Amino acid sequence: MTSESPSLTGTDPTSGPPPGCPAHGLGPGGLHRLYGPDAEDLGSLYERLREQHGPVAPVLLPDDVPMWVVLGHAENLQLVRSPSQYTRDSRIWTPLLEGTVKPDHPLMPHIAWQPICSHAEGDEHQRLRAAVTAAMTTIDHRSVRRHIGRHTQALVNGFCERGRADLVSQFAEHLPMAVMCEVLGMPEEYDDRMVQAARDALKGTETAIQSHGYVMDALGRLTTRRRALPEDDFTSHLIAHPAGLTDEEVREHLRLVLFAAYEATANLLANALRMVLTEPGFRAQLNGGQMTVPEAIEQSLWDEPPFSTVFGYYAKQDTELGGRRIRKGDGLLFAPAPGNLDPRIRPDLSAGMQGNRSHLAFGGGPHECPGQDIGRAIADVGVDALLTRLSDIQLDCAEEELRWRSSIASRHLVALPVRFEPKPQQDVEMPPRPVALPPQRSARQVGTASSAPAPAAAPRPAPPRPPQAPAPLPTPAEPSRPRGAWRRLLAWWRGE
Ligand code: HEM
């Protein structure tokens, strides 16, 4: 059964207020806009659309370009798992073919077709994706965890003595870039300038093109270096893959991996830390040992997926989705944010999703994120190590003062100010250790400035906890534990 109303490519002008009616804030055909004043709170708009239209709703992008947004969990999965019906190749999108979408359209960076695996399909997708996934399988996950640990320690050292920090600009936006520069094979390129350049390029400010150029120059230099002299890193394995990627293809895929990893993982870290600091139920479960950090990260992937939507999927033929008639050439937004909140799978949003990984945060089907293990590892190790070092961390503003920068594609926390008792620096090669606090403060006591003390921390099953050891560093203190256990713990931390 398909619903007759409305079609995207020929919106029915009688089905709502007249085109552009300011009284209703709606666009042509009475459709809701995913931009402008109507879209200040996209989360609520998606829920209104769900009530009004069901699991697949017609909406308008900037310049009132029509698009479907997929709100249902099952319908999102059907979209990404049906490559015979939908493609990620925007060159068949009707508004593009008809010239409604101009080359300077604000969403062009997301929409414009590029010769990379995320826009390719069929044999070409398999060729490019095989090279990316093969290079990913060569990544040694233990050494990645070691890099994550070292960089977390170094970042926390940068602010621990001050007793205050902004966990977005001083932590979440740095850690994924530091780790990805190691993984790709260019650790020397990681610095403040690289982080600022990536951030600026993604924000799309006036300097975005220049910043993008800065990142691309580094990736071009890396490609040339590794083509001449391969090493054991992601870039060298990408170049050596039998798919035979050209230098241009290598550079473009390094860009895809670096930006996808950087933006998504920075959002995930910020979202997860925000949840730990502001949601009492969350905090109590972590403190009480009913929830592990990896489970907390997974809950954040359900509630606030780092990419709210993914541009875009395009219908290869006339078809049907969620009761809607989809015409050949229609565009559809894959939408993890509303899809993960579908009341048909989550009737009670306050119920925890522990053990359930069937969220849409990493996509699905042939384009499913190949870097999800690395994204999860950065968040798990980073959050755990930070909370171990700064066990008394508290939000340093009222929760209502937190601000987000929202776009259709994602929602970034602007800043996450925190305060804690100043702590000494620690050796970056060592596991993080909690510093003894005054007796009234228990370990892993996190919360907002106004919250009541949380229950004392109970041992959590995973990941392995570093032993309680006295400060200060740098001399590694041998705790009163069996030597074997300490060794095993160090080996875990170092990824051995
Ligand atoms: C929390 C972190 C991450 C999230 C939430 C995430 C999410 C996603 C999503 C939603 C897609 C699009 C799926 C689709 O088109 O249907 C994607 C694609 C992709 N991601 Fe991730 N990602 C994350 C981390 C990473 C990391 C760390 C890497 C690399 C190391 C990576 C590499 C890629 C690549 C190469 C693609 C394109 C795959 C293709 O089109 O075949 N991602 N990711």
C-alpha cells in the first residue's frame, strides 16, 4: 500500500498553505523546511513529521529543494540495504538534473558526486571499498589503543593542573585527530593547526577552502612519501592494495577516512561526556557499576548519533518505502537520529539499550562504516582514561547554558566547561591513575556543579581498571598487587 500524498517531484499546491506562506513557516506544497526558523530544533521537527506523515516524510532542503527524510528504524535499514533500488550516486537526483540545485547550493559539499567509495556503487564501490577495508584490517588494534591512551594522557596533562577545561576544544576535538594522524602514518602532522584546519573545513566558514587545502596538502605529501617508501601504516597498505588506486584516489580516500573519523568521533566523545556529566541516571549507573564505559558509549550512539543524517540516497526506479510512493530520481536522507528514536522499537526512551547494538549510528548495508571499531575504541579508552584521571569532574556551568551548533547532517556541542580539583601531570606512557581525593569525595564522582554526591564507585567489569596507586608521577609506583596482575594491566594499557 502506498500513500498518494504528497509526491516529491510534483508537490500538490492544494495540500497546505500557499507556497512560502510566512504565517505557517512552511514552504511550497505546505512542506516543512529542514532549515531556517522551522528547523531550530530538528529533533522536535522530526517528531512532528513522524506524527504527521509516518516513517517517511517529505521535506525541503535549502532553496526549497524537495527531499524525503526517513524517520522509521526499519525503513532506514531498508533504504541502506537495498542497493538495487537506491544508490548514493547523486548524479541521478532529479533536482540536480533539472538544475533546481545550483552549484553554489550550501549542501553541495555533501551532495556533489566524488570518485570515492561513499559515492560509488556496484563493482566500483567494491574495488574502492576493498582497498579501504583491507588497509583497515592491517591496523593493529592494540597499538591503536596504546596511541589513544598516550594521547589522552598528554591532553589531560595539558589542563589537569588548572582545575578547569573545555572538554570539546581541549579534548574531544583533539583526540580523534591525534589518533588518526598516527593510524594514517603522519603523527608529525598532528598539532593545533591541523585540528583547527579540519574543524574550519567542516564548519564551512569563509576560510574553509583554505583550511581544506591545508589538510589536503598534508595528505598529498603523505601519499607521495609512502608511494616512494612504504611503511607499515594505513596509507602504505591502501597504496599497495591490488585495486591499484591512483595517487588522486589514495588522497581522496585518506581525506574521506580522516574527516569521517575526526568529525564523528569528536561528536561521540563530546556527547558521551556530556551525558555522563549531566544525566543523573547515567552517572549513577556508571558509578554503581551497572554500566561500563563501552555501554555508556553505545547508549550515546543510540540517543545522539554523531551523524544525525547522511546525504543522501537516490531512487534508481519507481518504488515504495514506508507506504510512500518514491519516484525514480527522488532523494532520501538516511537519518540515524530520528531512526534511533522510532517509538516502534523504543516505546520508552528512558529505558537503557544495554547490550543492543542495532542502532543506525554506523549506517548499514554496503556502505556501513568500516571504521566503527576504531571510533568506538577512541571513545571507550578516551572517556575511561579521562574519568579515571579526573574522578571529581563536574560541569562548570548550568546545563541550560550548553549550546549546540546544528546542521541537517550533525549536531556539535560548542563547549563543555568542567572543573575539578587541580591534579599533577602523569607519565603519558603509563595507565591513568586516580589521584587520592579528600575523604568526602569518592572516586569516579562525576556530575554537575549542583548535583548531590553520587554513590561510591563499585568495581566495573570491563575494561580492566588501573590499580589504585598514590600520586605523584613520574616514578611509576608499584602497587600492592600481585606482580603478575600489574604486568598484565600494563600490557593491556600498552596494547601488548
Ligand atoms: C563514532 C565514530 C563514527 C561514526 C558514528 C561513523 C558513522 C558513519 C556513517 C553513518 C557512515 C555512512 C554509512 C552510509 O552511507 O550508509 C560512515 C561511513 C564511513 N566511515 Fe564512519 N563513522 C565513525 C568513525 C569512522 C572512523 C574512525 C573511520 C576510519 C578509521 C570511518 C570511516 C568511514 C568510511 C571510509 C566510510 C565510507 C564507507 C563507504 O561508503 O563504503 N568512520 N561512517
